[in-house]
Amino acid sequence: MTAASRPTRTDFLRGLAVAAAAGLFLALSGAFGTGEAGLARRLPYWVAVMIAGGLWGQLCALAVGRVIDLERRPWLASAAISLAIALPGTLLVWAATGLFFFGALPPAGRIAGFLLPVLLVTAAMTTLNLFLARGRPMITHAAPPGRPPARFPQRLPARLRGAAIHAVQAEDHYLRVHTDRGSDLILMRLTDALEELEGLDGARTHRSWWVAREAVTGVSRGDGRALLTLTGGLQVPVSRRHARGLRAAGWY
């Protein structure tokens, strides 16, 4: 998944926490007819099912994030992820319900009856996780000793090889790479480039910009939004969505 599209360890842990909390809620409420079973029986069922669904959801989000920008199109992404989770998830819930409560698989004819409840729960959790992640800037980190360097600099044209990257700007299907030796275009999506920028100390400041931290020389405000001034005078916008996270990270 990409920047706002690619989940971090925090996203992963938060997703599991949301799944466990949802499992606890569903167990306490006796949702979908499980109230007849005792709490001691339905609690492990719901928590296990929801965490399993959460793990599957992480894989689905990774896949969807490679074709849909989760930051720009969260509702479309949520719908795609929900469907990807719900279809196999329905089979999981159908089988788990029968085996856990009755010791045998339910009749195959009951599978369809599980689809709508699974889809509703899945859509609610997916939407919650996506919008909890919004506003978190995608921060890349300098490669520590012994770790491979960032891959993105290898994509620079020959005349810019070895140049210090100041910023990467999305322009339609291209990226304009701003360096201390000038700029040039390469054919690539920003969401894909962010993965290869890991190894450089920087952050996504706007849906169309990634900025190297060491290139920032100042910050100003206009129309209620921050503007970062980079080495050489280039000014880069900071979207309201990312401003709080960048402030918390000490960027300004």
C-alpha cells in the first residue's frame, strides 16, 4: 500500500485493536443471534473471528492500495476493500459459526444469509480504519547503518544521478523530481514512489508532494495553510490534512 495507501505498523496495530474492540462489542451485544449462547462462549468466538477478519483486511487493503489512492478516494477504496474482505469473510463466518456453536458446518444454503451482516460489519470497520488513518503524514526515514539505501534515487536520469533530492511533485502520471542540480520528470505515481523513498528522511506534505526534511529552510502561512520553503526558494504546500502530523513530528 502507498503512503496514505500503505499501512504502517501503527495502522496494522490499530486495525487489530479496532477488530478486537468490535469483537468485544458484538459479543456483549449478542449480535446476529449469538445472544442465546453464554458470554464466555460467544466472546472468544467474536474476538477470534474479528481478528481473523482484520488480518485478512490488512492484506486486502495492501492489494487495493496499489490500484486506488486511499487518501484521494477513500470512499471508493472503502467499498473495494469491504467487498474483497466480505466475500471470503462470509465463508469464514459461516464455517466458524457452525463449527464453534454446533460442531458441524451449517447447510450450504445458509451461506447467503451471512453475506449482508458480514458486509455491514466489514464496511463499518474498513471505513473507520481508513478515516482514522487520514491526516497522518507518510513519513520516510533515513536508512540506518547496515540497511539498504532508498531505491528511488536510482530512477533519476543520468544528469541528476547523485544529486540531493529536495522534493518530489506529482504532475498527472509523472513525477517532477526537484534536486540541487535542477529538476526532471519521470513516469511514476507518487504513491508508488513513496515506497522507494523509504531510506530518505522526508514526508508527504500534500497529496501531490513529498519533501526531504533537510531541504526545508523555513515555513510561512498563507490563507490558513503552511508553506514550506526549500533550499533554492521552492515553496511547497502543506495540506490541512497533514499539518497536525507534521507539527507533531517537529517539522515546524
